[in-house]
Amino acid sequence: MQTEDGCERMPKKRKSGGRSKGSKGKGGLVQCSSCGRLVPADKVKKETKYVTLIDPTLARELRKEGTFIPRERVTKYYCVSCAVHRGRVKIRSKDERKNRSY
Ligand SMILES: [Zn+2]
């Protein structure tokens, strides 16, 4: 990649740099739920789950009876390494990375 003044610049792997912050400067940091690494909040992969504190088999029985079972929302943050390890995101080829539909 060449700039106007003829200087060489490092090529970019992703237009966004793997982040979603845009032209905003610095954002907050969050800790990865798996390894504890500090990750920028706009780069982290979020995973929201609804969990019950009751045993799933018992919960199914109770739901059949018509009991209201409270659910708790648990949001987990994963750094890119942990997200790849867990299959949350995949490593994509150069052409596939162009696809930003999701
Ligand atoms: Zn991690």
C-alpha cells in the first residue's frame, strides 16, 4: 500500500482492525470471561445466555406443571483467541474477510 507522499504503509488485514469503534478514540476495557485478558469493549465477542438455577430435568418437569421458573441473563465476554477456540468465530480467508454481512 502506498500513500500520497510515497511512504510504505503496513497493509491492513481488516478495514475495521477487528473492532467496531469507528473513529472514536479509546473505549473501555473488559475482561475475557475465559482467560482474564483485558480486551477493548468494542473488540470483544459477547455471548448472552439465559440460565436457570434449577436442574434442567427438574425445570422441565416444573414447566410441564405450569410453574414460572425465573431465568437469569448471563453475558460473557470473550477475547478473539478464546472466541476462536470455542468456535464462536472462525478464521476466514482473505476473500471471506471481505464479507461483512454479519
Ligand atoms: Zn480469552
